[in-house]
Amino acid sequence: MSTLTEVASGYQAGRTLPLRVELVRQLKRRRTLVMGAVLAVLPFVLLIAFAVGGDPGARGDRVTLMDTATASGANFAAVSLFVSAGFLLVIPVALFCGDTVASEASWSSLRYLLAAPVPRARLLWSKLVVALGLSLAAMVLLPLVALAAGTAAYGWGPLRIPTGGALDTGTAAQRLLVAVAYIFVSQLVTAALAFWLSTVTDAPLGAVGGAVGLTIVGNVLDAVTALGHWRDFLPAHWQFAWADAVQPTPEWSGMIQGAALSVTYALVLFALAFRTFSRKDVVS
């Protein structure tokens, strides 16, 4: 009885489910390793595509970012971000945030975590921080591998701007860092949507698929020009605003609007997730 009393008196809710424990658990999961491998392999797939297809810059008078892919390692990293930001980077965000709580429910381990006892808010915070951390790591991994692979293939040099001019390597690195940060912020809507769905359903695939599906719907709606200014309220409308950062004179207005919209939607959805989970009857 004295042992139980000592344990109870020394209990601290803030020390339950430490971040390092949750991080190690998620890093060991197969889906984390597979997603990391996919993102690391993508730049090499693009290298092969450019090698087979020839010089992309020799196909017309109008030069786009894609046409400058083989100009330097920095250009190749920028192109890798461009081709993946719209959809590929949505998948790891939805996977890490949508699978985190629902997977525990599907394994019937969620109720045991709460009985440990881990407070519900503490459990959600631990899982959310780790999920967002893994999402950010995925977004950093892709351009890093692309920069290394592109430098090995095309050499280290300035970032060539499609509209003319170039950014020196130091400035290019800073601008690409800004681009990655903006892409992460713009994906917070998908992260929050997936996390909320993860607290609603016991099916991880439903949470992940629902977040990806609604993100695709947002992209489709943004393509409907008849919506006019209503598209400004769609996060998808601002997803490529980061391209304004890789200009000789960066333009910040689009990124500011996109970031503000994404953070606003994300905060509402995160709050909804905590509210839903706090009132949920956990039976699995």
C-alpha cells in the first residue's frame, strides 16, 4: 500500500508520454521509414527523367522554373520543391498527423495509454508535436537530398531566375529555406484536418485519406476561375506563393496572406480536435 501511495504522490501529468518516447515509437514505424525512403529517392528519379529527356531549357523561347532545373544544384532543389509541393508533400503531412491517434485506437492501445494515466490533452500534445516535427523533417529532407544530388550532377552554382538574373549561392540557400518554411506553414491546414479526423475515427486510412481528399478538392476548386475572389479564401490558392521568394526582389504579400489563412484554419481545426477528443468516449 505504501508503494502505491508513493507512486500516486509522485505522479506528474506533465511527465507522462515524453516527447522522446513518442518520437522513437513513430520513427520505428514502417510507414515512417517508407515515406522517408520515397522522399529521398524522388530527386534521383527526377535526375533520371532529365537525363532521359535531355536539356529542359532547350524547348522554346519562354523560360520557366522547370527549364532551369539543370542549371545548378540550387535550381534542381527549387524544381524538386515545385513538383512536389502541390501533392507529394501533402501525403507525409496527412500520414503523420492523421495516423497518430487513429492508429492507437485501431490497435486498441489508446485506452491503455489513457489508463496509465496519460491526460488526454497531454497525449494529444505529445502526438501533435511529434507529428508536426516529422512533417517538417520530411519537407527538409527532400530539398536537402535534391540539393546534394543536383550539385553532384549539375555543379554548385547560383540559382538562375527564369525571368532573368541569378541569386548567389548564399542568398539562394536563404531563399530556399524561406520556401521550405512557407510550404510547412501552408500545409498546417492539411495537418490540422488530418489530426482532427484522427480524433474522430478509429480508422487511420479514413483520417489520412479524408485529409488528402479534401486537400485535392481544395486544389480543384482553386482551378475554377469562375469563383473569382472567393478563391482567396482557399489555402490551395496560395500554395505556390513561396515562388515569390526566389526572385531577384522577393514579394512577400502573397506569402503573408497565405500563411495567415493557413494558420487561422489550422488553429480552428486543432482546437476542434482537442475539444472532440476531450469529450470522446474511448472504448478501443
